[in-house]
Amino acid sequence: MKKRSNFLLYSFVAVPIGLLIVPTMIVLGVALVPTGVAFLLERRKGFYGGLTVGAMNLAGAAPFLADLWFDGHTIEAALGIITNVFAWMSFYGAAMFGWATYSTTPSVVSTFMAMTAGRRIAAMREQQKDLVQKWGPDVESLYEPERKPGDIAAGPPDSLTGGMARAV
């Protein structure tokens, strides 16, 4: 009996709210199509593509939603927005910027990490030279991990080599 009373309560609250926001839902239904596509295409855990595209897409729709809310929240105003070519350019241009951000961020981050790792290696080698001068050659050790045939050789990340890893 409790589940039925909760459903009725939610229905009495949700239906009037849903009827009040029909013009907003019309605009968002058209504007957020790229966000839906991004969530459908995302196969990894976290939905980062959908979140990135969605945030940019919503930012592109925000000025038109503000106009709708403050200049008359009617279905006619919503239809006027979705028939405006500049509104579509804003919706989908912002989504395109979200896709570009999502696509380029991993390569930028991996390049940055490779550069900082290279700098750290150079700094550690300089420290090692200082220690060798201070303590003698007994503290110097050239450690190279053993490699098996078919192992991937150490080198720059795949994003820097175009996915062409070197096999030993």
C-alpha cells in the first residue's frame, strides 16, 4: 500500500511540474541531441565524453533558455527558438567544441606527462652525477630492466609515436 501512495504523491507533483516546463523541454529536446549521442557512444566507465559534450551543449543552449524563461515561457516562443538558425548554430557549435575538448585532452595530457617525466629523469641523472663525484663510482649503477623477446621497448608514449610502439 505504501508504494501506491508514493506513486500517487509523485504523480500529483510531477504532472503539474511537467506541464509547466513543456516549452523548456521542447528547446532542450532539440538542443541536447548531441549530448544524447555522446552518452550513447561512450563505452567507458565514467561517461566523460557525454559529460564534456553535455556541459558545452548546455552552455550553448543557456542564452536561449534564459530568453525563453524571461521573455515569455510559451510554446510559441520555444518554437521560435528552435526555428532560429543561430540557435542551432549555438547548440551544435558548443557541442562540437565539447567533442573537440574530449578528443584532444588525452593527447595533450600524455604529452605533458612525457615532458615532465623526461625532465625528472634528466634532473635525477644530474643528481646521480653529483653523488658519483661526491661518493665515488661505487654508488653509480646503471639499471636496465631485463627484456624478453616481444616486450615493448621503453620509449615515448604511443600518442607521441602515432601508436607505433617498438617491439624488442
